[in-house]
Amino acid sequence: MSAVRLVLLGRQGAGKGTQAVRLSEHYGAPHISTGDMLRSAVAEGTEFGRKAAEIMARGDLVPDDVIIGVVTERLAKDDARDNGFLLDGFPRTVAQAEALNELTAGSGLHAVINIDVPLDEVRERMRQRGRDDDTDEAIDRRLELYESETAPLISFYEAAGLMVQVDGLGSMDEVFVRLVAAVDGSTSAS
Ligand code: AMP
């Protein structure tokens, strides 16, 4: 299949990052994770990185205009133009989704896939993961913002006929098989 252009949605702890890496290998499309890009900026210690670090530590969202700028530059690179992309962690707000629509106006998205894992389950997974930036407050804040800012994207993309729900419970392999079936099912028509 030529260049897939996909968006992965899912609460923090739904296994999105891991599945995105596998899907990226499977479809030969670059994995574009805004969280990873921000963490690299933090590691580089730039002024932008220092500001982002504070926001991320609180579990808040980086301002839309900033992250839209980052993604605009990234999608303009040759690999994304030639091989498509798998967006992980973007869009997270309706404003970001509208910006993405404009960015992909010529080619369009193939599908938006939500890896669905219930709130209680992701909360438990996050607590067990115990990463440094996973304080209880930050976890709660990220989950709260997901419900208020990102969950509305489900109806946004349903209205566009792009939304595909995938059950995120089960082993990593089981979920991966479901994801590939969902992507292949949604791209075969295009
Ligand atoms: P993630 O690795 O996707 O969970 O992202 C880690 C953190 O980076 C998030 O909690 C946000 O603070 C920030 N971030 C990542 N992507 C975005 C985005 N699209 N919009 C705003 N903030 C973001």
C-alpha cells in the first residue's frame, strides 16, 4: 500500500506509543510523536525546551500555535511527504485538528484510530509505570485534559467519516492485529 496518513488517538497509558512504533514499521511511514519531539527539545536544553518542560511536568498542554508550528515543519519534510505519517499525540485539541485538516488539504487523512482503554484501566497502568514525570497530579491532569480537550475529536472525526474505534484491551500483539485490520479496512477503499 502506498503512503498511509494516519492519526492515533487514545488516553495516556492506552499503549499508543508502542503501537505507533510497530505500525510505523509495518507501513513504512514515519512515526511522528509530538511528545517525543518535545522531550528532545527538553533534553537539548533550549529556551523552548525549558518552557515545554514546565508545562509537561504539570501535565498541561503546550499552546496550540506552538505545537502546530512544530508539526507543520515536520510534515513538510521529505519522508512525510513521500511515505505518509503516523501521528501520535497530535492533534490533541479541535484547533489542532482544524490546522491538520488545512495541512493535509491536498491529500487528506486515511483514518483516525482511537485505541480505546477505559479510564480506570489506564489510571492503573500509569501508576504502575511509575515514570518520573508521572506524579499522581500530572496523571490526573493529563487524563482530565484528554476528556475535555481531546475526546471531542472523536465526534469531530466521526463527522468526517474517518473515525475507527479499536479495543485496546488485551496483549500488545492482539491489539496490533486489530489495528492493522482497522487500517487496512479503512484504506482499501481509498
Ligand atoms: P505524550 O508523550 O504524547 O503523552 O506527550 C507528553 C506531553 O507533551 C503532554 O502531556 C503535553 O504536555 C505535551 N504534548 C504532546 N503533544 C502535544 C500536543 N499535540 N499539544 C499540546 N501538548 C502536547
